[in-house]
Amino acid sequence: MRKCRKCGQRAVVYMRQHRLALCKEHYIEWFIEQTARTIRKYRMFTKEDRVLVAVSGGKDSLALWDVLWQLGYQAHGLYIGLGIDGGIGYSDRSREAVETFARERNLHLIVEDVPTQYGEGIPEMARRTRRGRGKPCSVCGLVKRHIMNRVAREGGYTVLATGHNLDDEAAVLFGNVMTWQVGYLARQHPVLPARDGLVKKVKPFFRFYERETAAYALLRGIRYVYDECPFAQGAKSIYYKELLNKLEEERPGTKLQFFLGFLRAKEQGAFAPVQEEVDEELHACEVCGQPTTAPGRCAFCRLVTPGEPVSKPALIAPPLTTPSVVSETASETGARGTVT
Amino acid sequence: MVTEPLLTEAQDNMQEGRTRGTATLILRDKTYTVPAGITVRQAIQKAGLVPESVLPTRDGELIPEDERVRDGDVIHLVAVISGG
Ligand SMILES: [Zn+2]
Ligand SMILES: [Zn+2]
């Protein structure tokens, strides 16, 4: 029987990669402390910042909001209703989970509902466009990035925080390495500074294994939506996560080393940004005012304004924003890092 | 040289702390039957699953991986991998 390193009682969580066993109470304490350390170490934000947390109703984003609340940060939640049902009432249940969470803790929640505002949900939008061909995840990523940045700017938030964990980041990295997406490798980072109308983006959970965020949510009694977004089924990212977990089984710490090694290599100058992208200016979209690479209307406005098709140039516009944005729902299997 | 005496199955079970019977693991809509007496971690492996990808719970409470499964135990596995 393993004992808690702090108090010697029966341990409930054992992290093989850290050789660390902890009881419930000390695991929760450890998890919160580690988050605080990561936030400080990577200069994500301070108590002065107004933080907007993107919450999907899944374990990671709710756990993040819970931790930031306990640490005393000014953190408001943003839930984006995507209009995804999938036969399981996915969006409705997610919204309910988030609203209940916020109510119980008396936290401020902003709800943006895509079908209400734009007349249709993500699946319908995806069906109309090239971008959505096959899977709506790319459209979904575009819409979420756009709304998150808009709400953050409108509300005067200085930082956008998402619940991405190490498994999310390692899977993205793995995918980008497998296909040598050099541009994406240059942009992948848990902290993306603000620029030209794009709000700073951070991932305070990027050092936690997915197993750890799930354990935290369970031990804290957070009621989150267990189900995947119906569109995430069979996603490559899930396949990569499973592969990485098999490696992790054989050699504990593999995932962590893979991702932290990548960050270290970047610091040493590997994966420098592509020069044209560094030089590229962002323009304000003529409709919504949000930053976009191509002059005129941004990809989001072209998507939601019927009549003009979402044209090819917008789709291949060099991605300058974050490689991946909202938390763990129907996110960005496709156009990682496309500017809105 | 001393040779190990052959153990009967019962002795073998006792020696490894096993008890007779089986336990059930449930992951989403699938169930797996595993022998009682082995650890939760071993049970997950025996079911052909990757321990890193699931969290074992009983009655909604997280349970340690080194705990031994008992006869009649029902252990719900929470999938930790989410997509996107
Ligand atoms: Zn303890
Ligand atoms: Zn626009």
C-alpha cells in the first residue's frame, strides 16, 4: 500500500512520472500549488490581471476555473454554445454543467450562444463551407477563437486562459512533428503574448497529465460532462494520446519529457518563426474590427455572412494566432492556428 | 540445493493474497470480468486497457491503483482522454 508523501496516510493518487503518491487532501493541495507555480514561472498573469477562462463543461476547463478561483485570481468564465447535439444533447448538457458550476461558486459566467447570434450552429456552418468538409472541428476552432478574442476585448480582459493539459499539447506536438508542420511548431507555446488586437493566451495546466486533471475534478467533486464532443470521436488527437499513453506505460515520464524538451529546444533557438510571418502585419477586419491577416473581411465574418463563400486565400492565410484555443471540446483537429 | 515445493492452486492464491471470485470493470458501455485478488492496476491491464488512460472509481470515489479487487467488486473506469 502506497502512502502519502506528506502525511503517511493511504495515497489515492500515484504519479509514476514524479514517483509521487498523495492522499486526497494533499493531492488537491499539490495540484493547486503546482498551478500557481506554473502561472508564476511562465509569467502567465498576476492578481492584477482580469482573466477570462474558456469553459466547455469538460473536466479540464472547469478544474482550471476552480483552481484559479481558489487561488484568488480575478477569473470570469466564458461558455460558447456551439449548437451541437449529436443525439446526446451535447451543447445543452455542457452549458448546464458550466452554469451549475458557476452558480455553486458564485462566479461570473458569460454565455455566448452561436445559434442564437448567428442563426445556425457549428454543424450547419460547417456544411456550407470548404473549411468544414468532413469534420466541423476546423470551423468550430475558427468560431471559438473569434468569439473568445472578441469577448475578451469587449470585456477588458487582459488574458485568455484555456484548460489544455500536457496530453493535449503533446498530442498536438506529436501530430505536427509527424507531418513536420514547421510553422505550427514555431507557434506552439503555453504562453502567447498579446499582439495587434489579439489578447494574450495562456495554458496554466500544460504541465499536468490529463489523468491528473481528471483526478482533480473527481476528487473535488466537480460535475463535468464525461462525454466527448460527438465530432471528436475518431479524432487523430485521441489516437495520438492513446499512442503516447502506451509509451508512458513503458517509460513513465515520456510525455512530459517530450513536451518540456520541445520547449527547451525552442528556447535554444530551434523552430524559429518563419520570417514572412514575423513581418506580416495584422489588419482590422472591416466588419468586426478583429485582427486578420488578409485585408478586408476576416475569415469569421466571411463564414457567418452568407452570400460570399469562404474563399481559399483565407484558409491558407499564415496562422499567426495561437495553435489551439478553446478547451477540450470540439476543438481544433483541423485548422490549427488559422487567423480569424 | 532446496527445490521449491509445488503449490496447490489454493496455496498459490493465498500466497499472492488472492481471494476467489471475480470483479467487474466498467468503461463506458463495456464490461470486463477480472479475477479477484489482483491489484486494480493489474485488473485494468488484464482487461486489455492502458492504466494511464483511465481512473478507477468505486461508488463515485477515486480508488488507489494498488488496492486489491475483491470478489463482487464493481469498478467504474473513468476515461481521462478527451478529444480535440
Ligand atoms: Zn496526505
Ligand atoms: Zn471580422
